[in-house]
Amino acid sequence: MNTPSHPRTSRDVSEVQTRGDYHNNGGNATGTSPTSSEDDVTLREALTSPESSLPRSAASPMSRWVPVPVVRVANAVGNWVRGPDPPRRYKIYPLFPRIQEAPIRLLQSYFPKRRHKIALLVPFYAAWLLCFALVLHKSAFAGDIPGYGSPTRLNCLARYWADGNGCGLNGDLCRPFANSSLAFRCPANCKRVEILNPHAVGDQEINYRSLLIGGPVDSFVNNGTVTNTIYRGDSFICSAAIHAGFISNARGGCGVLSLTGTQSQYPSTESHGLRSIAFDSYFPLSFSFLHGTSSECRDLRWPLLAVSLTFTVLLSLFTTSPSVFVATLFPALFFHVALASDPPNLTDYHAIISLSLGRFLPAAFCLSVLYRYAIRRTLFGLTAQVERTILWLGGAWVGALNNYTFDKIPIQRLTPHDIHAQPGAIPALIFIVLALFGIALCQAWCLRTEGRLPRFLALYALLGAGLVGLVLVPGMNVRIHHYILALLLLPGTGMQTRPSLLFQGLLVGLFINGVARWGFDSILQTPGDLRGDARLGSPLPVILPPVINLNEGLGQAWRPNITFSWESPFPEGWDGLSVLVNDVERFRGYADQGLDSWTWVKKEEGEGMPEYFRFGYMSGSVVGDYTKAGVWGREGGWREMGPGPS
């Protein structure tokens, strides 16, 4: 049970002494000064005076301005907040103590002295490190593909084609389009990756789903590819490999993709838990996957989890020292997250190791401070080994594996824009806030019982004032990353109760995941940082009704064409215009060239298909927002673009 202990404080002793002195004085005991009758009268008057029932603060100068009932309520609240006198400190007494303390007794019987235990830790750490390193090396580096060599490590966001005009005019910066291959390695769990801002595919806008365009196509017959699948070049490569059944989402894998050039009529299909996006026109770069190149290399994060979990459970069961417990578990969980379960999105694994080491030292300093002021108080003197393992260590693993455990919560980023835009985010946020409020009330009651609530109220008032001050900084936005949330809440778990064990372990795990995966991102970020690849809010070109020449029956020399013109002059700060056709930049013109119109001639591969046109202003080489897509239809008609940016 979580039982508050009753230590005898100095106040208890002083009260006993006072009562003893009063008794001795009444009995005329020697060694005490007799109280004068004048003092007795003064004391009696003070005790019987009507003013004696008022709070002491009522006699202060403030009592002239503050009504007595308000003062009484304030003092009552203050007395309640201060808690019982004397305060009672919580301590966990193990359930089934003989079972829970058995590992300690076993260790003590064979290794009774401290130096024996230290000597036992050395081979334990060595075995742990060796097992982890061997499995990690096989997961990250092994697995050549015959005929193609060592595969290139991709992250889950890797793709061939950049957004907007990032591939340059006609996509020349993203060549080659065909007759090329790539041996690649994908990590596990790429199915969860989604785009977080609206993204245009033709005249569609997609958001909060995987960027995956295409799939099996009956008209695309190539015995060398997997199930005749084609994907548009701006699709996520690893998501496409999962969708095609080429690799497993749980284990990742290696293989070879082949660039297949211009393709058309990309279908929308659902396969292996992913639904692709349809595109009913053509695109210059497509890819598929080659049969027989799926290597045996796998992402071994689950075997690595088994290794780490086994050693951390053994350590938790057989150690009683809080410092050894925390100093061992923190680097174990940190490097498991950074190198195995949720590594940063980098293609060079050596760069991942370097980045992780750079993040580790400041994270270790933060945790050492938290250990000094919160964690040690929770773990010190705790002999409930099984409960600590289940609650604290289990909670830490749940938090550290945040990319699996909390991945389904529909809140990707804790910003006002994302909360309003993402489906289900507002109900999820309400539930989280209510849960945190209930937990805060539980923890506040325990802090009051221990007599520490006033200090924590002052601490969180100071932190709240600091957050308000940050919100008021002009031109910046406050973003509460989950490592910051853990740092804010961890001090409130510094007591030895079972809920505190669970909450503290969970918060430590969230802190580790946040820093190991994302680093110490700033709590204050610029609008540009938060926007990422989202809309800029820039002005949009005004396009006049186009002139269409279908040239039917005039032969190949006179192909259908469409001519666009636009309002001029350009707005201040913008000196050019960019045009995307089927999401590929096909025109870039500037005001000093004197251009006020542009003609697009339908390509042969585009016959019988719609084409999608988007227009955006440029400032030098930087493009602003593009319009929504206008559609030149199959039959030659024009559909105007809708209002607003794409």
C-alpha cells in the first residue's frame, strides 16, 4: 500500500516540552520561572477576547481594506494547502513482499559486499553492449544485393521528385527519368508516415495520409517488375514498396527499384494497409520494383527491443540503488531510440550515430537534475522490485516507444493550425487535457499530504508566468514539444506512490524519445519553422480566360494548344511567373523579358487525357503559392481554377 509515514518532527518535540513545562509550572516544579499574575490576566484576556477568534492576519494593516470573511477564507485555503501538521511522507510497502524481495535476497546471498556487486555489473554491461552492437550492425549495415552491391539507406520520407518547382524547368534537376536503378534499404514502420500540409496532386488536395500515387496497372506489363506496379515519381519510395508487397512494414527490407520514365493513368488501390492516390494524366518520372531483388536484409528493431528489454528487466529486478538503476537505464533507452526504434531521418547511419552522441550529453545533464530533485525521491528505499519493473520501467518503455504506443493519437503537432486542421485532433486534445487535469489533482493531493504543495504551486505559477511571457514575444510561436512537456511535469511526480512510479517512468520515456529523435527543438519557433512546406499566404496570379485551339483534323504538325495571359504589372516584390503542368514546371518567365502570355502545346502522350495547370508568382528563383489547378479537359474544354492557393 501507499502508506503515509508519520515521522516525529521537531515541532512534535517542542509541543511535548511546552505541555511538560505547563504541567510542572502548575505543580510548582523547580527549575522554571513562575508566571506572574499580571501575565496570567493578560493571557486570559487575549484568549477570551472576541478578536482572538479572528485570523492572525486580520490584525495586520491589510485588515482595514480586506473584509474579514475574505481573510478567513484565504487563511482557510492557505491552511488546507499547507497540508496536515506534521506532514506525512508516502512510502510503498510491497505487495507479496517475499516474492518481490526475492531477487534482492538471492543477490545478497551470493554477492553480499558492494565490491562484489560492482564486479558483477561489469560483465553484465559487457554482455549487454556486445549483444546490442552485434544485432545493430546486422540491422544497419549488413545485406548486400547480388549484382547491385550495398543498398543506399533511405528514410521513410525519401522520394525522387520535389514539390512545386523544386526539380526545375521540365524536371531537369531530378533526372534521370528512366533506364536507371537504385539499390535501397528501407526502415521498418514507414506505413505510419504522412504528409502534414495540404499537397496538390492534379486537381486534388490531400493531407494527413501517405503520399503514394499509383499501384498495379493492367496496361503496364513488365515481367521484371513486381505485379506490374508503377508509382509516380513524387511518391514515398518506402511506402510504395510496402504497398506493392515488396517489403514488410514490420521488418523493412532491401531491394532494387527501376525508373520507368513517363507513365499515365495511375490507379488508386488499397494494399497492405495503404491506399494510394489516383492520377488520371501523365507524369515524366515513374518507378517500380524489380523481381528477385528483395534481399534478406531486415530492420531488426524488434530483436533489438528483445535484447534491451531483457537486460533492463534483469537490472530492475536485481538492483536497489536508484543511482545505478537510472544511470544504466537512461543511456540504454536513449541509444535504443536513437539507433534502433525511432532514429532521425538521415540516410547515412554514421551521421545518425554522430548526431545521437551530440544529443546525449545535454540530455544526460537534464536527467541528472531531474534525478536530484524528483526521481531519487520516488525510487529511494523502494524494495517493491516487481512493481517498480512493471510501473516505472514499463512506463519508461511505453514513453520511449512513442512512435508505436501513441502513434494513433490524431495529433501530429501541438499547434493551433494543426489541431484545427487534423481530423479528430480536437476531441483527442480534450481527452488528453482532462486526463492531465485528473492526474494533476491526484498528484496535488499527495503533495499536500507531504506538506510540499505550496512550493510546487509557486514553481508551476512561475513556469506558467514564463510560458505566458513566451507567448507574448512578437513574431514567434510557442510550441510545446513532448520533451518539454515531460520536463514541465516530471517535478510533480517526486513522491513514492504507485501512480507516481507510472507517471514518472512514462514522462522519462517521453523525454528520451523527444530528444533522441528530434533533438532539443526550441520552445519558441518562427512562423516559417512551423509552416515548413505549407502555404505562404503570398498573392496569386490573376489568369485571364485562355484561348484554346483544338486544331482538329489538321495533322500532327498542328497539335492542340492553349494560350494563357495574365494581369500585369506583377505585385510589388514579385518579378516572375511559374506555371506547373501536371505538377511539373513547364514555364518560367520574368517581367523584364516583356512576356505577358504563354502557349502550351499538348504533348503526344497527353492525348485523350486532362492536363492540370497551376500558376505562381516568383521573386528571383523563389516561388510563392500556386493557384488551385485549372483543368484542360479530355474534350478540350477549360475549367477555371478555384479560389485560394493549392
